[in-house]
Amino acid sequence: MRFAFKLLCIALFFTLQSTSALSKTIATEAGAVTPLLNGVQIPAVTLHYPDGSPVSLAALTMQKPTIIMFYRGGWCPYCNQQFAELGRVEKDLIALGYQILAVSPQTPDALQSQALDTEMMVTQLSDVDLSAIREFGVGFYVDNTTAERYKTYNIDLTKDETGTPVLPAPAVFIVDKKGLVQFSYVNPDFKVRPSAALIKTVATVLAGEMD
């Protein structure tokens, strides 16, 4: 009886281990994304600077509290507008001890040639393999009609291993130096973004709690 119980415990352990190791899946549409919850550890993923050099997201966030922004690309006017607005409170955020990382599915080359239309000093990072977008739970598949429409504007969306185009639902995560999510804002409507005032207010409150 005891032996059978031990076998059951071992089987349950490995089941839990394998389940926790499973990657998040890319959502079928923007409204079905399942972003990371507050208190959850951010994934161990590798991103790339515009010059192509790799960098560990965990290593970056260990340095200081971080505002991680997922955006569609430098081609997106709503993304550029969001960054421009956030630029108005950038000095305040930096004074609070934050760094700002901007993650998109664009290639490093695209980040260089299609820079954000803003003078805001953010660290742009490429997630061309979609690892962060997938694991943060903000990625969704783009239907063929929409993807073809983007192509008419010379926008070739990044594809996953199945060859299906993927975009991130625009998102903002505030992460502490332990890599734990302290705040998130994700909206499936790419035209709706959190205001700079909201981000500053939340960041100010969290800065006091993360000291």
C-alpha cells in the first residue's frame, strides 16, 4: 500500500513538473490572449538588441524595476503615439528608478531601419522568435485577410513555426527586480492604450512598495 502511494506521489510530481514546463500557446485572436497575472515570475527568454546581439530578459530586469512594453512595430501609429505620450513622463519614471524596455516581433534589422517615431529613450528589443510574446501570453494569430492587407503597406508580419503571422496585443507590465509582475495592462483593441498618467501613478505607488 505504501509502495503504491509512493508511486502515485512520484507520478503526480512529474505530472506537475511537466505541466509547469509547458509553454503558453498563441491565442486564436486578440480577445483570447491570456497575459501573465500579477505575482507571476516572468519567463526566462532571450531577446535581441537592434544590433542583433542577444540579451537575457531576466538579466535586464535584475538590474532595476522595469516597465516592459509590448508593441506591434515602428510601423504602428498607435504605438508611436503611445510612446510619445509616455515620453512626457519618462524623466519621472527614470527618477523613480525604472528602466523602460520596448519589445516587438520585428527583426533587429527592422528595429534599426524602422525606429520608433519618438525621441523617447527606451531600450528596443526584438522578439522575432516570439518567445517573450508567447510566454507573456499576449500573442495572437492574425487572420489571412488582415495579414494580406498589411502586406499592401509593405508590412510583413513575423510568423511562428507554422508559418502563421502573429502580433502581440499591446501590453504594459511593471516588473520588480525579482522578476515578478506587479502590474499589467493588456487590451485586445490595439487602438486603446493606457495613459501616461496612469502608468506614472501606478509606477509611483509600486516604487514605494518595491523599495
